[in-house]
Amino acid sequence: SCADDDIFSSAFCENSEKLIDVHLFALAAKYYSLSSLGVCTPLEDVLEALKGDSEGATGIKPDEFMNNKKSHEVQVMSELVDNIANYCGIKQVIDVGSGKGYLSSFLSMQYNLKVYGIDSSSSNTNGAHERNRKLKKHWRAYQSRGRENLKSQSLEKANDRPVESEIKRKTINEELLNNANSLQNQDQVIIQDLVPSCGFTEMATPATSTETEADLVTGTQSHETKLSEEVLAILNVLPSDAVEDFSSSHYNCGELCEEEKVQRKMTSLKTKARNSSESNLYFPLTSCITAETELSDIITDLEDCMMVGLHTCGDLAANMLRIFTAKTEIKAICSVGCCYHLLSEQFENQEECHDQVWGFPMCQYLKDKGWCCGRNARMSACLALERVAVGQMLPTESLFYRAVLQVIIEEIYGVTKSDRHVGKTFSKSSSFIDYVRRSLKKLELDDSKLPDSCIMDYYEKYKHRMNELEAFNMLKVILAPCIEVLILLDRLCYLKEQENIAWSGLVKLFDPVKSPRCYAVIALKNQSC
């Protein structure tokens, strides 16, 4: 309100416009944060409206093959995505900016969704090899548990009544089905070491978006080898697309015994009998997504789907929303953005570029006002107030190094602006001198004319001001939520301006200490759209 604005404005000197009341400044920042404005929809309310189960499904536990932060994000977001998909009656999910496929893999494994992960960097798929190893460890654990259950069943069968035995078999089979259906992977499914007697070969992920129909194939390494009942039970419940159908040239097979011939035939029949539309494969695709991207050019079997993005960088979050509103096939969206400093701003440089699509602002309301944040403000929006509040302090020394470096390159080299970046040089440097020299090389500036003594003179000149720098950065941290709320509300207002949206909202998905960029923009289209 105007009264609140008047109160908070007194935090600054009317003449000099300098900050004179830090406490009032902090109160104002808190007042204008998302948590205080009351514009967010609680996650519990969303799940209840979608008729979802907030306890989540049982099965793979991502914390065994992801770090704590990623595990938290993937578990919470995948449950919500599954509920939205069920509500909309869709099975296809497009994960934009999928990176190394953590969310995509989990959605396909845990919830049996058909996921296309699109990322601009093909090198991101390299991380799948390590996840394969961890998933294989998971698979062995499930296989071992299934074998123990089946052995226990066979021992009890003679003493149990037929009805009780049938109930036990059903329970075991359902558990195996749930566990096995959850084990899919991004690049390969490696199960050649599942049982020593099986000659399985690695499965390569389809290179295109066209889904390949694959059958389960079992091989044998010797005439004497037989697949045990426990192994057959596990293999029978694998998804039909779990292992690619290889020709005999891919592995060494001896003569199959009658039992194995019958089993292979039964397996093939079961596979072919499955509904061809049911698939929980994850397809990683490489493509750069812009507001003009035609998804049907990337995904040939595009159908009614939803679009998701976990920490989509810069303009990608904004472009996702534009694609969502423009494409009739996309029925819902769940997007968590990040890297606000990389957003393009329409009114930042005051240059007329009528054809360019900007990351900010999106909504017509802010466009009409010509609103601009600026890079410094967007950089501040990336800071993590909640982490600082629990004692995870800012990296003051590295910030100090960077500030003094800027003084050096301005005064010694006359450079005030550069497209090059220093990056994470601080962590690789043994001293301030080393840091400066590494940075100058990255900036392609000649460090030979700068002696060590000169570098240390700058360090000594400004080191007494390190406390000032820390205080200044703490003020930036306090202000960070206010800038983030402007960017997020701009995206929400954009959705509110669209006529084909049934519901849209901001939802706090994650614990902000674990994952500072914790707010999701969620929207569902009208059923007729």
C-alpha cells in the first residue's frame, strides 16, 4: 500500500538517497518477499486438488545415486509432475534443459512416464555412465531381495494352505513388478552382470525420438547353464523396452535347452502382448530451445503432454512458458527457473530490437511500464538468503579478490567492460597473486607488465575494506527475494494474461536451504485447448 511505501522509504535519506536505517530496510525486503505477499499456492493444496497422494510412491530412492540437493528436488518435483500428468490424462513428458537427466530418469523409472529430455549440450549425457553403475547396484539389490522372497515362498508352500500361498505369490510378484518397472536409465540399461550365467549386452538409447519396440532376449554362455526360476521371475517383469533386441551375433549362445526355448517363446509373447503405447523409456535429445522452437521437429511422435523444467537457465524458463501457451499439445507446465543474471532484458540497453524475444519482462503490464532490473539486481536475485540465515556465509574472500581485480584491470589496463569471464578461478588459486595472474590470462590481458609487488600493493590498499564489502553483500542478500519476486510475478502475470489457461500459480516446491531456487511456475490449460 502507499502507507507502507511511505514508511519503508524513510530507510533512505531523502536528499542523498543513502541507506540510513538498515533495520527498516530489512523489514521492507521481508514484506515484499514471496513468503510474505501471500501469492503462493501451498504444495499440499495443489496435490489435494489434483487428487494426489502427498506421501509419494515407493520404489527407487534417488538419494542413493544423487546428492542430497538433487535428490530432494527430484523427489518433490517428480511426485507433483506425476500428479499433474494423471490429472490431465497424459503419459508424455518433455523435460526442457534436462542436463544429465536426473529428473527425466526418475520420472520414467518411478512413474512409468514417457519422457523426452531436451538439452542443448550433448556432453551432459556423459554423466549417465556413473548413474548406470549406481542403478546397476540398485538392480542387484532388488534382484537379491526377489530371489530371497521366492526361496522363502518355495519353503513355505508345502505347509501353507492354497489360498494363503496364492496371496503370498501375488504380494511377491507385485513387489517385483514395482521394483523392476522402476529401473530404467537415461543412456543404457546395463544388466549383463545381473546373473553370471546370462550373456546380456548393453542397450543403447535410441538416437532419434522414434521409439523402438524391443523384446527381452536371454542368452546362455554354455550348454550346461540354465536360468533359475528366481531370475526368470525377475526378467519376466522387466518393461518391454528395458533391453534392446539383439541378433545372435551380439553374444555367444550355445544350444538352448527345452526349458529355455519355452521360456524365450513365452517372454516374446508377453512382450508383444503389451500395449504398444505403454513405455517408460527416457529419450535424451540434443537441441537448443527458443521461443520459436517447433517441438514436433524434435519429437516426431509428439502427443498430448506436459512440459517440465528443473532449474531452467536464464531465458529458457521464459521461452518454455511461451511454447506452452502457443502449442495445443502441451496441456500443463511445471517450471523452476534459475540463473536470473543470464536473462535478457528488453529495456536494459535502450536499444530498439523489435524482432527479439526477451526473457524479461514477459507480461504486458511491465512491458507498458518499460520496467528494467539491470544485471546487478539480477545477480543479487541469485543469492540465497535462507542459506545465509542458517550460517552458510557468503564467500567474502573470493568476492574481495574479484573486487580488487576489477580495480586492477580498470586502472592498469583501462578495461571497463569485457565479454570474457574469470569463472571459478579463486578455487584454483594458491594466493592473491596467483589469482590475479590466472584471471588476467583468462581475460587475455598481458600480465608480464604487472610485477608481484604491484599486485600486492593493491591487496594491501583495500584489505581494510573487506568488512565493508561483506556488509554490502549482506544487504544484497536481504534484497534478493524482492528481485526474485518481481521476476516470478512477471511470469505468473504473463500466464494470467493468456485466455487458454485454466489455472496458474506459484508453488514453493523445495526447502530453500537445500535448493535456493525453490519456486515453481505451474499452469494447466483449459480442457478444450
